[in-house]
Amino acid sequence: MLPKTVADTAALLEAGGYVADLALATTVHLALAMGRPLFLEGEPGTGKTEIAKVLAEGLGRRLVRLQCYDGLDLAAAAYEWDHARQLMAIRMAEASGTVPGGIYAREFLQSRPLLSAIDPDLPPAVLLIDELDRADEPFEAFLLELLGDFQITVPEFGTIVAKTRPVVILTSNRTREVHDAIRRRCLYHWVDYPSAARERLILARKAPGVGEKLSADIVAFVQKLRGEDLFKLPGVAETIDWAGALTHLNAVELTAEAVDETLGVLLKYQDDIAKIKGAEVARLLADIKPLG
């Protein structure tokens, strides 16, 4: 059963460990209530993919994930004919002296994520189309029928229509612009890095073993770090990993030595690590002291 109110939707997300602000909870609720796809855009590591996972678990639906990549085509994303079985059926018909028929029957149609998500013979799904911006722009044309009518037309077979509309979540890290035709079919929300208060709540739920003082230091430091000129800013996932790493090292508060030794958990590029390590770490720690 879908949540009836925005508060119910926020509670569903929170029960799955996702701390959403009011604007995000409202947009998710409207997408569920209106039966519209939800397009989430934002920097990597802001929790876009996690929303689909939490919704699938909270709604008791199977999660169907299409991970987009350069060169993704219809055969990998939607469906493909089982040519080996079709050929075998033709040869068996010829051997028995009958006319081959039905080689484009449903039994020969292999479902890929998009078709699986709307298959009327399968339980309802949450369809995650992840990192759409990584796919080639022409691939977006394949999605328009699905996003608009929750159906897929197979020329040799016919149109397959969802019995229960899937909850559809599309994500993009904005490495390129997604076409307006996709955006028009979706509700939209920009997922930003969390505020310090919300990141503290996230850390409390995802890493409950971290002490209060260390948690405050971690969040304050990461929030300051996101204001630096880095190639890749740390996301929420890196904050959680860093908290776990520092806990394993028995840290109770941040020190320059502890930060320098664990920067590889928080930052993923050597140039970023080299830029921050040492004097910059000391400066950032000095800046967060009033917040700690």
C-alpha cells in the first residue's frame, strides 16, 4: 500500500534509514500518489540511488535496476529474442514436416530490466534507471513510451502493458544534460548535499557506534571540505565510511594525524589528497573548533 500523506512517506523513508528533508519527501510522495516517474539529479554521493532501494523495501516491491553506461542499447535494457531457441523450434518443425509457427511467441522473448519492471506476470516493482546521463543520448528515446504509458511495444509481438505501474526512479549525476522529453514525463528534484544537522542524523542512523563528539567533528570537517576546490567532493557515503574507519582506529575526536592517515577513505583522487593533507587539514580543523 502506498503512503497516504507526505508525513507517511517521510516515515517510510526514515524507517529504511533515509533521512529526507521536507521538499524531497514531498516530491517522492507526489510521484507515488500521482503514479509519475521521479527524476533525481545531483552530485554523486548525495543518496539518489538509495531512495529507490528504500522505497522497494518499504513498499514490499522487488527492485529492478538498470545501470546505464555508454553503448547501452535496447537488447540490454528492455528485451531480446532468444534466437537459439527460435532456430531450434524452426528445425524441430521442419524435422516433423510441419510449418514452423509462433517463433515470436512470449516464451522466446527474454526480459531485460525495463520489460521485467512492467511484466504483468511478475509482482509489482520499483524500477531504478541509474545514472541515465552515462548512457548515449539516443538511448533516451527508448524510454519515452515506458515513462509515458508504462508499456513497451515489441514490433514482432505487440504491446506489453504493466498491470500495476512500477515506481520509477531515474537518477543523473549531470555529466550531460538529459533531454527535455524525459524531464516532461517526470517529477523532478535536485538532491543536494545534506545540511550539517541532517548529516548528523544520517550518521546517527547509519553509524550508531560513533561517539557524539567524533560524529560532530566528522560532519563539521566534511561540510567545510565540500567548500574546497576539489575534483571530487565527498558524498554522504564517504562520510559514513570515514566515520567507520575512525571508529576502527579508536578515535574519539578528530586530530590532524588521524585525518591525514585516513584521507583515502574520504577522498578518492590523489591530487585532492595531496591538496588537503598537512597544512590544509590543520587549517580546516582550526575552522571547525567552534562547531565541535
